[in-house]
Amino acid sequence: MSETMRNTALFGIVFALIILTGFMQSWNVALLIINMGLISAIMALGVNLQWGFAGLFNVGVMGFVALGGLAVVLTSAAPVEGAWSAGGWRIMIALLAGAGTIVGTVMVRQRMSAGRTRNLVTFALLMGGFFLYRGIFDPGVAAVEAINPALQGNFGGLNLPVLLAWPMGGLLAAGVAWLIGKTALGLRSDYLAIATLGIAEIIIAVMKNEDWLARGVKNVVGLDRPVPYEIDLQNSSSFINHAEGLGIDVATASSLFVKLNYAILFTAVLLVIFVMAQMALNSPWGRMMRAIRDNEVAAEAMGKHVTNRHLQIFVLGSAICGIAGAMMTTLDGQLTPGTYQPLRYTFLIWVMVIVGGSGNNLGAVLGGFLIWFLWVQVEPFGLWLMEFITSGLSEDSWLRDHLIKSAAHMRLLTMGVVLLLVLRFSPRGLIPEK
């Protein structure tokens, strides 16, 4: 079987499973799998850019996805009336003062010779800057969070169209990735992984605890969306006539229509990013990145600045994850910082890349769809399987009760089994790098 036929067959199997879900369960479930599969494929492309192209072991994917979600609130949410005048400007001034303290301290240390005097000056600058920052920041935060805390208590956003939040999510993630990369990319791969995981946890902790930013764990709900609301469609006479003409319930038709619109938007974004990633892969820049990945010492001997190139691809991959995070928050219609977990937004994305084939963009897309399908469907299938296996046992059997309750863990078991099987029989992934 040729490579093209094999790849087509793999994609055909995955989409056949999704279509079968539509017939056996519901088309709403099938479309939801497609939409989240598209978003997961974009995340996998971002990780594949970092690991597959450059060998960067970034396990802080969750943090960049969360930053994309935060960008949706800051860009598209309506501004909270009175927030800026109450304390918003104080918060901005305090943040600038904090950044100025760090920059000033670094500049002073660069200009002073090493010794006790430099250490004392550094300590004095940092302590003075810290107290200045807290003195300005704390009253501003208290004033903003006191504004209707049950419903608001934050800045709000710029009230711009939500589609603009997607590239803004990429820019925010890229900016933070640049700051992280300037300090962490000199580390060895295992230490880089620890650093990125820790920084991702810091990002989530800030989002959870700083209510003035995006309401913390109180969540931001009712975010704008680029497609119609189901209730508006159900009140539209023309839409009702179309649904009745097709013989579909109006509520079901409105839900399917909205999900189809999202699918079209997400597919367009995926295609644009995929084409750009393929162009990068096949360009001289892409060949240089793979040369650095395979042998950093040889690449550096040929005059390539390895750290700078790593920073480039780290920023690009993080930006793609940020775009995917903004898309996911738009699909959900809310930002819930408490739901960002490493298992879902880091480990699962890595499984997608490894199973699909690291270093191959097509493989990353396949892995995104396949692993997300299994993540959604394995638990209900596992429950059905356990009920079938224990059908001969009595209702009060402890074994039957234990096995049925164990079905909730089928997701993790299946991910581990799939990963082991692929690593055993196709170590380079289902669609390996050429």
C-alpha cells in the first residue's frame, strides 16, 4: 500500500468512526467531537512544531492554552463600568513599576562589577521595588474587585469582535513564551520540561486568584460568539420553515446549525495553520531546525545560533496553542480557570503528537482527531462493556458494582494502552516523519 493510500485510509477510519457515532448516538455528539478534534489538532500542530521540528520538550502547553482563553475575555468581553477609574490605572501603574524594577535591577547588575556592593544594591532595588509595587497595586485591586463582585469585580474587556480574540490569544501566548524562552531555553531538555510545567502552573494560579483579571474561579460566562445563538434561530420563522421542511426538530436543527458553523470556522483556521506549518517544514528554515534538532553541536559549528532558533520555534508553537485555547473558550462561551489540568491540556496533546507521528504535521492532525475521539467515547463504551460482562451477576454483587464503577477509569487505561501499542508496533507514529 502506498503512503498516500495508507494515510487516506487512516483518516477515513477515524472519520468513519465519527460518522458511526452520529448514526448510533446523535449528530450533536458527532459534531462536538469534530469541533474539539479540530481544536485538538491545532494544539497538536503547535506541540509538533516545538518537539517534532526542534526537539523542545515543552510540558507547559496548558499554560499557553489558558492564556488563549484569557485573551478572549480581555478582547471580546464588555468593559466593566467604573473599573478603570476605580483602580484600573493604579493596577497598570503598579505592573509597570514592577516591570521597571526588574529591568532596572538587571541593568544595574550588568554595569556593576561582581561583589558585595552589587549584591546589596540588588537587594535594595528589589525590596524597594516590591514595596512600591504592593503599595500601588493592592488598593487598586481592592477597588476593582469591590465593583459588583457577585457578577463582575474585574476589568472586563475591550468589547471587540470575538474573532479578533483568536489572533490576540496567539499574540498573548507568544509574548509570554518569549519571556519564558529568554530565561529557560538555555536549560537541558529535562530541566526545560520542569521549568515549563512550573511556569504553566504559575499562569493557572494567577488566573485563579487574581479576580480583577478575569474573575478567578468565579468564572466569566456569557462570552460573545461568532455564530448565532440557538434561541435566536428557534425564534426565526425562516429557520423554523427550513427545519420543518427537512423534517428535523427545531431545537435539534438549531444546535446542529451552530455546531456546523463552528466546524467551518475551525476548519478554516486549521487549514491555514497546517499549510503554513507545511511551508515552514519544507523551507530552508525548516531543514535548519531539523538539523539543530538532530545535532546541536554540528549546527552550532556551522554558524547557527541554536538558542535564538529555539526561541523562534518555541514562540511560534506557543502562539498556535494560544490560538487553539481562544477557539476552545469561544466554543464553550465561558472561561473556567479551574478546568485547566495538565492531564487534559498537556499529557493528552503529547499523546496526540506521539501517536500521530512527531515531526509530521499530517500525523499531528490525525492524532488530534483519533485521540480526542477515544477520549470522548471510551468511557461510555467502557460502561457498556462492563455492564455486558457483568450481566450474569446478581444486582447486589460486589464484583459487578466494582467493575461498573471502574468504567470511569477506562479513559486513562485506554490512553496508556494506545500509547504503548503505538510505541511498540509503530515507534515513529501512525504517519511517521519522512
